[in-house]
Amino acid sequence: MTFDPWRAYTYESKANRAMFTGVMSIESKYHVTEAELVTETAEIEAARRDPAKFAPLYNRYYARLLGFIYQRVATKDDAYDIASQTFIAALENIGKYKSQGVPFSAWLFRIAINELNRFYRRAKVRQAINIDDTQVEDILQELGEENSAVTDERLAKAMQQLEQDEMQLLEMRFFEKRPFKEVCDILEISETAAKARVYRLLEKLKTIYTSLV
Amino acid sequence: MDKYNINRNRDPLTPEDVQKGKDFDTFMKAYSARPKPFWGSKTMYMSIATVGIIAVVAGTWVVMNNSESTTPTENPKTAFVTPPLEGLDVKDTTYFVDAAAGADFIYKTGSFIHVPQNAFVDSAGNPVSGKVEIHYREFHNTAEIFLAGIPMTYDSAGSRYHFESAGMLEITAWQNGRPLKVNSASQINVAMASDTADQKYNVYYLDTTAKNWNFIAKDKAVVAGFVADSTKTKPLSVADVAPPVLPSKADKAKHSFVIAFEPSEFPELSVYKGVRFQVDETKTPYNKKDKNIQWEDVNIARNADRKSYTVTFMQGANKSTYVTGVVVDEANYAGAMKVYNQKYEEYQTALKKKQDDILTAMSNHENQLMNADARRIFVNDSVLSMAMAARRANVGDAKENMVMREFIIRNFGIWNSDCPASLPQGPEMFVQFIDSKTKKEIQLSRVFLVEKGKNAIWTFYASDFAKFRFNHDAENLVWAMTSDGKLAVVSTDAITKGLDDMAKAKGDDKDKKLKLEMEVASSSTLTGVQASLMLGI
């Protein structure tokens, strides 16, 4: 058998899916429909030729990107600046974007993570974590703990001991409730690897949390 | 000191907040006014002279300080299974199953996964109910194994063996983000479609904790197919009905070729006039030098996506390969679209008929018989038919039967149908790896020797470079990863050249070194096409 580099990225054709209906379950690998992907690919192609044609992509993703960034910084002004830098970097590098089934949004978020890291280094600020009571309760539940002022404080201390990549995973998976597929697309890892990392992260958080009791 | 600034219950962004920052015109002004990249700028050229001087000084320092340099060692934190190139690992397919009910699945290669009722337990050994996710993938050739980062050496009784594979699989199960274990009382069975019927293989399980393969049992290849019967018709498959190829209008700014092809080989193209093969430069950049070469032969291969074609020009050992799309010239475009629309309608009708035929055939279990082995694996003809259809559509294997290898999944993880392969026969040599561009030696911690036609990867560590050996009568390749994460490859031709140079070199044979020139990727990030072209498989 010859090596087909695309084999890993292709999935069963529509015809095959129709044939297998009722016999097996095949999960769609995408967050967007094929039609949306086609439209988006055309928009990306247009923006490659003429940056002014970037408008549809900018308008579609601005709110989501701003929200993603705002979750990770302290002020709205910082979020606006980093969102602008992210879109500039995206447009500069749009020629390098290759879909391979990964939605454009995931690629944008990857760039945003780079811009955020640059911001933390340059501004010498600590990464901001924005979390509400429900999210704290959810995490405590994952750790098998009841919510109280004591456990709440202990969790905050435990979170301080997580590495940046672990915190990134915690934010995406538990605070932002992103599906595993999207987390994989953003972090460029396989779904199995993502799940293994989340599992290890929870184990680590639990170990640290328990050590603080 | 705290690492993070944790804020609680902050107000979320309002639509007004979003609108305040969302202004495409302002964004475009900022984009236009941004500092231009350094590369190619005047500043860059002015800086080169200065950098050059510094580089000479720094270079001298590096050489002096590396005179006793040791071979780079691998990062001890590196995971046991580590894909060497980002984004090129073999992706997995996700299946969902109700744990209490179980289910059967057919993977794209035709492999059959049987999940019995109550097959899962949690980490504490408690039975699991509800929806479970199964992640499944397979590895069938050296490139897939290499790109997945799966170790192909096996340590047993103090000796290291290398593996030759008849196929590998990875299966894991998850619920709510947590890994599950196999219920030993209700184990999953996988009948993995294999590319070889050879009976020399064993079943191994990769123990990632002990970092070694565990021998499980002797493997047995089983041929699953339909009994030869004059009344038997070919198994039905929707893959037999191919959609028409949608031609694009030729882009004069892009390079394209007019190639006289055999209409019977490419009936989907022969219906159009003025067909050209237009280079897809996002996958294979156009080489201007090719235009001036008098090519002797050309090969056109239809790609799995059924839209693009790989065109290879040949002149002796010289080859040039392009991924192309089908286009027609402007004069014939309107006519081509008319033909396409008509063919598309015919395709839809034929597809519907084929699907109906398949459903009819599936409901009639008496119209085909399976042989005894196949019957043991597949529940009925319909399932076998579907497995073969999947294999035909995704792997391109048009055989009338499938070689299956059975795995009883006792633990989730990587399972392998392998046999220990001895090192290739050939004289031992002291090998050095040289960057083909800089002509400087590359320090590598290990290299992987691949012999075309064998599904094996032989690993040589730096300590083995003084006794490197390979079969001189075979076509060999050497793959490696540089210390800065770039793919480096010694081609078959470079090995031949290295042997020739070594033979011509003066001095005693025992003092001679085999110098192999490696092509080093310009970046640690490669596309699938770039990687496959470099790997040469």
C-alpha cells in the first residue's frame, strides 16, 4: 500500500455515510457544515488576493475572538488591542493557512494564544483568569468536593500551581466548555492526546488540592 | 508569587462592547500602517554585513567549544509515543456506543470492531453505563508508523529486536473526558484488515509504562471473502459509482499541462474537450526548470479525493511530480459545464439505484455465502460486503477478499501484529550524516532505516553509527529528526552516491566512512504532501 498523506484527513464520503446509516455512527469532524466550509474557503482565497476582502472573516469572528481574548486579560482595552494584533497577524499569514478540515476559527485562536503570550511577556503582567461561581462549582464537582468558602479558596491556590499549558486546557475545556474537537484543533493535538492531557490535568489538580487540605 | 491573576464574577462583554472594537476600516488602516516584515527590507540587507562579521566570530567560538561535542540526547521528558512532526499524526475516528447495548463498527480500512454489551469499566473497576466514545485508528505502513512516533524496537531478554509490521491499531474509550478500561468479562474484538496474509506475525501490546512491547500471542491471518461461485455476483458497492469530475476554467496565470491520456483509463476526463492539468502550487510548487526538460514519459494517477491528479514526468531517473487540478480552456468551458451537469444527473440516478440494489442485497442473506473463517468474524454477508466496500473506497484495495487479523482487546492502547526482523544483511560501516546544503555533519541521536518493500523500521542510535549496515541490493531510505525538530532524509540515490564516493576514497577500507547526504526540511512544519515527498514512500 502506498502512503497517502491525505488518508488521515479524509472521512467517509456522503455516499458511504448514506450506505452505513443505521449500522454505524460516524461523528462529523467539523464544527461547521461542508457548505459553510466551502464559503469560508472562498472568502479566505479572496482575502489572500486582496486584503480588503478580509471583511467577511473579520466580521464573522470578531465577537468570538474578542471574547476568547477578554477571558484571558484584565481589561477591555487590552482585549481590543490584542484582537486587533491577532487579526493583523492572521491577515499577514493568511497565505500560510491550510484548512485540512480545521475551521478558520481554530487557526485564529491559535494566533490569539501567541499574541496573548507575547502580551504577557512584553507587558510583564500575569495571565488573567476570569471565572465565575458556577465554573468554580463545576471544577470542585470534578474533584469530588463540595462548594464552600474553604474549598473555593483551596481551589484558587491549587490553580496557581498549574503550568500555563495546563491552565490553557482547564480554561478551554472547563471554563469555556469547548468540545474536545475544538480544543484539539486549537492546540493541534489528537483527540486522544487531548483527553489524556485533561485526565492528567484533573489528576494533578486533585493531587495539589488534596495536598493543601 | 502567584502565577495567575484570578478574577471572580466579572461582567461579560456586552454587544455594545463588541461593537465598540469592531471596525473593519480602522482595522485595515492599522494593517496598512503596520511595520513591514524585516525579511526582504532594506534594513535586512544593511544588517547582513554586520551579522556576517558577528557570525564569523560566533562561528569560531562555536567550533572551538564544540570540538568535543557529544551527540545530542533526547529530551527525557519526551513521551514514549511522540509524533515527530506536528499536524501529521494519523488522526483517529470517533465512534459512540451505548455501553449496555454494545455495537459493531466498520473502520475505513474495512476492519471490523465488535463491542459487546457491558464492555467498559471505570478506573475503579465499576461497570460503566451510558454513552461511551471510542477512539480508533490504524497504522499500515512505515510512513504512518514514523509519523505517529510509535517505537519499532522490542527489548526481550536483554536483546533489542526490530519490528516488521502487518498492521497496528490504537483503541481507547472515554466517558466524560475520563479514560475507561476494558471489562475483562466482556472484551472487545477487532478484526483488523491487513495488507499481508503471511502467518509469521505475533500479537503485541505496547506497554507505555514499561516502555516496551508485550508479546501476547501468535497471530493468525484469516481470509474473509465470498465463496467462489459461478452464480455469485461481485459484491455491490456505492464506490463503484464515481461522481463526475467538476472542471474549472483554466487560469492563464497558473501553470498547466496538456497531456494525451488514454480515454479508457480516465473516462471521467475523456468527456471534456480541452482538458489541462493545472498545477496546484499550494501542494507542489512549480519548477521553471522542468519546462526545458525533454521528458520521456508521464504518469497520471487519480488521487483519493477524486478531484485532483498526480502527474509525474520522467526522464531516466529524473522525476518531477505535481499535484494538479482538472481545468479546461476558456473556449471549451461552457461546453464542459453542460457535460458536467448532465453527467452529474446521471451520477445521482446511478447512485440512487446502486444504494437501492445494496439495500436489496443486504436484506437477502441467502444470495451470497461466506467461507468458514469469514463467517466466524463477520455476522453475515451484508457486513462483509460493507467492510469490503469501505476498504475499496478508502484504501483502493479491489481484491475479492480481505485478510483479517483478530485482536482480543484486553487493555486499551496500541496493539500490533508484528514479527521481530533481524537487521538487514550487509557489511558494517561507520556512517556520517552530512547536510546536503551546508555539507556539514549533522549530529543525530538516532536514525531510522527503511527498506522499500518491507514494512519495517530499523532504529540505529548514535552508538550504532560505527556499525551501520543495510541491504545493498535493496532500495533503502534513512529518516531522522534533527535536534531542532526538522525532518531529514537520505534518499536511495544519496545512499548509492555515498557508497560510490566511499569506494573511490583513498586509504584502507577499514578507515573509510560512509558519508550520507541528507536533505533537511527548511522548516519543522511540513504539509502532508511535503512530508510524503521527502519520505519517498
